[in-house]
Amino acid sequence: MGLWYEKEAYKIVGACMEVHRNLGRGFNEVVYKDALEIEFNGLKIPFERERRYDVLYKGVKLPHFYVADFVLFDTIILEAKAVECLTQSHVKQTFNYLAASGLHLGLLVNFGEDSLKSQRIVL
């Protein structure tokens, strides 16, 4: 069995690499997300930015919710960071987004290092 959404994930990470290649590191996270929108549009990658996911507890919708940075191809969550290095807390956050969304693949990318770092998270 191959990787989940291998071709789609490859295109997404390629777009992230292009953004990092052009901007480098040092910007706030929102700047990278703005640039990603331009890349995704140019590559005709379908996406939704900041999709909200409700959290249910025993069938009751809680007042707080998750907001995924991007949902691409309606199947992949992209969580973008601009930090010195990724931590387990970033991985857990992406897992939580996957659990709340019912999706199976998350891509965690960090623009804050000298070279782009990406990690596949599978639920």
C-alpha cells in the first residue's frame, strides 16, 4: 500500500518549498500563509483557509473549536508554522485537527528554519 494522497501531498509540499525559497525564514506565520494562497491558486490546488472544526463531547458541541490553517483537496490538513523548530506539541495539535475533522492526513510544515521542514501525520 502506498502513502495516503501521495501526489497531492507532493504538490502541497512543493508549493511550501517554493514559498520558503522565495521568502526564506524570519517572517510571521501569517505571511507564509498569504504566500501559500498565491501558490495554491497558481497551481490550481483546491483549498480552504482556516476551516473551522467543531469539537463534540458526548454528542454536545463545545463552545471552543479548532481552526485548521488549510484544508487542501478536501482531504489533507496543512498546519503551517514559523518557529525555530517543531515540537511534539505541534504534532499533537495536528493530530487533534485530524481527529476533529475526520480526515486522515495532515502535513505539518515549518518555515522558521534554514530549510523547510515538513512532516506527514497520519491518523
